[in-house]
Amino acid sequence: AQSVTQLGSHVSVSEGALVLLRCNYSSSVPPYLFWYVQYPNQGLQLLLKYTSAATLVKGINGFEAEFKKSETSFHLTKPSAHMSDAAEYFCAATSGTYKYIFGTGTRLKVLA
Amino acid sequence: DADVTQTPRNRITKTGKRIMLECSQTKGHDRMYWYRQDPGLGLRLIYYSFDVKDINKGEISDGYSVSRQAQAKFSLSLESAIPNQTALYFCATSGYRVNEQFFGPGTRLTVL
């Protein structure tokens, strides 16, 4: 069965520091993978997606993620955190059917 | 204008009341979804629809019903609301050839 695990429900980084949010998936077939961001009182917005093309995926707002099949991981990174990056981030996967599996979310706090 | 809209944005109701949450989209997508978000649990699928005549239960459909009035409209009903249905509800859409989902802004429902 497909599942998505996000390590760390809360992550704090200093402004200007590296952001690393972890996501691992389990799947019997290579999935499509996504990172979404949720700002307060808003819906989820797509940051980036992996669809079996390049393993390093660049998204909006300077974020990127690398698909590593051997590690079943799709970690989200940003070289330098900005205060506006404070939000909740969700990793999600689908095998191409109707079903999208979401992780439980990681709340990112950026310290001045 | 937003591509996926939800009404109402906030609702407080009492136990036993019937309530309807509405979702409209202008993206022209066939697939529509209803999720609920609870802290620490991520998003869980309530119902999904591939077209007007194709409606399916998700993982937590008990206590909920839906109606797909048109390609662009998908409503979620709570026939007799109970306090543990207090949550943030999201509508989402996706296209047949589009992998990612597009989310509405959410409805915050409180059942007293």
C-alpha cells in the first residue's frame, strides 16, 4: 500500500539558513510526487512535482526537491530561508489513479 | 478570480443540523474531490468524482454525502452534523492528463 511519511511535524530554521523538509514514500510502483505549501487561512498550493522526468525538480519560490529511488525519498530544500517561507508543507504521492496520499505535514518556522 | 471556490469559508453549526458545503471550479476539470484536514493527520479523502455520473466514496465517507450538480459544481453535505466533524474541508480538482490537484481556499466548519 502506498504511504507518505514526513519526518518532523515542526521544523525551525533561522532566516538565511538552509531549509530541509523530509519526505519518504513507500510504493510498489514509481509514483508521481508533489510538494504543496499551505499558508494560514489558505488552500494548498503546488510548489513542485516529480513525474518521472528529471530527478531534480525545481519549483516556485526557490524550492527544489530530489527524487531518490534508492532511498524512496523526495526531500524539499531551499538554500536560504526567508520569513515568507513560514507555512505548512505537505508531501503527496499518487500512482496515477484517483488516489492521492498526503503526509501529515511539516510546519516550518523561520526565526529572525 | 480564483479557479476553485468554496462557500461558505467559515461555518458554525449545532449538533444534528444539516449543512452543505459548496465547491465550484472554472478550470474545466472532470475530477473533483472533497478532503478534510485535521491537525496532525494531513488530508483525508471523503469523496471523489470523475464526472457527473461517477461518484465514489473515499476513506472516510461515513456521515457525509455528495452531489455533483454539473461538471463545475460538487457539494458536500453533512446530514446530521456531530462535533467530531469539526475540521477544515477542502475541495480539489484535477484534469485527466494533469497530475497535480488544485485546491480551494477551504471551509472551516465548527460543530457545537
